[in-house]
Amino acid sequence: MVNRAMLMASTGNPGPTYLTATREALAASARVEPEVQKTRPIPTCKLGGLPSDAVEEIGNALLFAVRPLVVTGYLGRSHEAVKALKDLADLVGTLRVFDFEARTVSFPASHPATLFRATGAAAAIKSADVILVIDADVPWIPTKVKPSDSAKIYHIDIDPRKDRMMLFDIFAAGSYNAEASVALEQLRHCISISPWLASQQVNFRLQRQELEEAHAKGLELLAERAKPSEDGLLTKDYLFASLRRLLPDDAIFVSDSVTNQVPLMEQLQLNIPGCSFSKGGSGLGWAGGAAVGIKLATDIYDTNHHRGIQRRENAPTYNSRFVCEVIGDGSFVFGVPSAVYWAQHRFRIPFLTIIINNGGWKATRGCINDVHPGGMAAAMTDDGLGIDLKNGGPDYCGIAKSAANGNLEAWKVETWEALDGILKKAVDEVKAGKGALIDAVIK
């Protein structure tokens, strides 16, 4: 059963697997198996690639498209798939890539093909003539933005039918159940040997130059948003850009930032696969426990290379990858911080926590205004709805520090001028083996 649980947790659509057993089974004497049985390989279960006719059809569509677009959501779970997508984008100079869900590093932010929501993703979806949706649950929200009726859409996914999503339909010309890394490599190879590739190269070079210019302008826009505010108060964009500047380049971010997830990823501009984790559905408060587990895992295993993860010598090391939890104030309340920060101290797993303190549960307010903008609840104040945390809110620093029995450094920051110095101190504390937390109050 343990082997089965490992198979379900690490293959297909990977994630937590809960293994239960009866009391009698758990209380029974353990059977000691021969040593040879302890060297069983980690279970694997992989899908294959695309059928040959699909490879040719999609490959030619991408090759001859004027404005091809890839939309993804969780492709970053496979490091091989990220590399394969980058290789495809390097080959097809007109291709643009948009990560709609902004949860994992599905494509390097520094690549000129990268699109952010703030830098033209919506316009790209509307104008694309060929769209490849790959490993995504929600490639777009039709009531807000959708492709043109003339766009040709292809869908490659580990779960293309979306059996549990009753309203899922993107009107794809073809949907395929395939491994993203395999399918992308098939497409790249198909295009690379195409007799029509040479005739497209001139156009690719011109389009690539335009993409590079647009990408540079997009980064300038994001940098403008991250400038210090004139009133001295801390903004979310300045906070997130500071994390990019001051944390180690290979830091792992564990986020539960809800309404701030998109600006967080836009300002972090991550390039290394496997350095961003976020929940795939509901579950506010997820990040605290996840940060504990991820820090434990990286202390024991070298995860810098996805293939052949190796146990570290003298593991656990207590000084491996830098882990940063980024969590909203409302999510922090739901995350049982007493357990999180006691575990951080008790098991010597230091990580940095950044609380995005925007004064309440803004996701609730957003949902109310989106679904019933003219309703009674939309007219009520946050305090009246019980979603306000500004007035008499919790002492987040005190909660975490007391849970760690005083073995944690914590600061509350309200101005951008104070942030950099405190953030540097927090990084030093974590590197020295002690947990740190910053309650960042944003305007």
C-alpha cells in the first residue's frame, strides 16, 4: 500500500496521497523483509506522446501561424517539460507563452516569449490564430477574455477530459492525453526537420526581435509598478520585487497569497523550475505546513536537478535551499500557526515567512463583487461582513514567536524605507539556522 501511495503521489497529476489503515493493521508486528526487497525502485507511471498525425498537424499549425500562443497552468511540475517548451519557443520565433495559473515555474520569466497578465496576455489570447493549451485547468475565463472564433485550439494534458469539471470546454480542434515533455519534444523535432522551416526563418527573426522589444517594455512596466511610493507606505509590488532582489537566486517560494498571487509571480520573475509551489485549489492556510515539508525535504535531498534526486551526505544538513513562505494575513490565521512555528523550532527547519497584510480576506470581497455586484453584501463594509482584519487584528509576530518558544525573529514593517534593512536581517537569521517572519503591511 505504501508503494501504491508513492505511485499516486509522484506520477500523473502528482500531489499529496493520504494513506489510512485500520488500528489492527497498524498495531500488528512489522514484518522484516530481506534486504534485497528494500532496494525496490521508485514506482513510475508515465503517459506516452502524441500520435504521429497529431504531431504533424499541430507542428505545421505552429510553424505557419502568424501569432501562435501556448497557454499553460501546471506544466512546471515537470522540469523536463519546462526545458522542452523553452526549446520549442527558441525554435519557433513567433511563439509566445502565457502561464495563466501562475503557480509553478512553467516557463522562464527572462525568455522573450514570456507573457504576463500585466504585459499583454489578454490581448495575445484574443489575437492568437493558433493556441496550444498544455497542462492547464483554466486557460482563460470566457466572461473576461477568450480567443477569437477563428482561432484553432489544440489541447494536450494529463487530464484533457476534465471529468470533474462539468463546465470545461475550450472548443479544441483536438484534445490529447499525453505527457507534456514528450509531446513538446515531438513537436520541436517535427518542426526542426520540416522542409518549410527555412522559408519561415526570416519571419521568425523579425518576430523574435519584436518579442524581445515587447518583453523589455513589459519588464519596464513591472519595474515602474515596483517603485517606492511617494507617501512612504509599502506597496505589494515593491515588497515582491524586494524579495527578488534580496533573496538567494535559487530560493524556493511557497505561496498562499490568493489575490496577490499574480503580482507576486510577476515581480519574482522566476527562471528555475521547481522553485515555486502553490496550492492547486481551495485550502487557505496551506503554505505553512507546506513550507515545513519542503524545507525538510530539501534538507535531506538535493533537489537542484529533477532527474535522479539524491540524498545529501550527512543529511539532514539544516542549511540547504532557502525557503520563503509568502502568505496572506487571512490565510495565516487559517494555517494553524501555533503548529507551524513550533514545528519549525522543534525540528530545526528555519525558513522565512512573509505575511502580506492587506487587512482582511480580500478574496471574499472580490467574489461578492464579481458574482453579485448590486447585492446587499456588496454594499456592506468589510467589518460588517466579518472579513476585516484591520481593526483589532491579530498580532502575527507575537503568535509565531510564542509558538516557537521565542526562537524566532519577527518584525512588522509598514514603510518601504524600512523593508530592505529588515529583509536583509531576516535572510541572515534564516541562513544562521533560525526562523524569521516579517508582517508586511501593504497599502
